[in-house]
Amino acid sequence: MKLSKEALGLKDRIKTEYGIVDEGGLLLLQTAFEAFDMMRKAQRIINKDGLTFKDRFYQVKTHPLCNVVRDARAQFLQALKQLNLDIEPLKGIGRPGS
């Protein structure tokens, strides 16, 4: 999946800052930013449409993409956690060990 400019920039900064070069780490990082992009796309649509809408019975319903935002955010944070990126980077040492 092709990443947005925002996601590519963040991915490159994290990759460099933490020294991620192993294939597994790069795959997790790619997965994290695919989820990030999904979250951002859904957020843009929700910002345009609103958080709620009225169904055919005029009942207020939550925008269906709110679930996409929630799930994509959870996937993004989980991938970062698996990379041990939920702590401050160690200067000049590379990605923290587990």
C-alpha cells in the first residue's frame, strides 16, 4: 500500500531515530503507517460529514467511520508498541531491545 506524504515522513523519521533496519521491524513500521493513513483518511471524511447523521427514521447515529478511526488507531499504537517505540529513543544506540 502506498503511504501518504505525512505517513512517509513520520515513518522515515522514526526509522532513522530508532535505527530500524531489520526486516521484521520495517514490516511492523509499514503496517503501523498503513493503519495511520487509514485513520487519517477516515478522520478527514468524518470532519467533512460530521460525527453523527440521521437515519431514515430520523434517529441520530454515529458515523460508521468512527469505528474505522478507533480500530486503525489501535492497530497503529499496537504496532509501535511491538517495536518498543512507546518509550523515548536512546540517542545513538538504535532501537531499544525488548
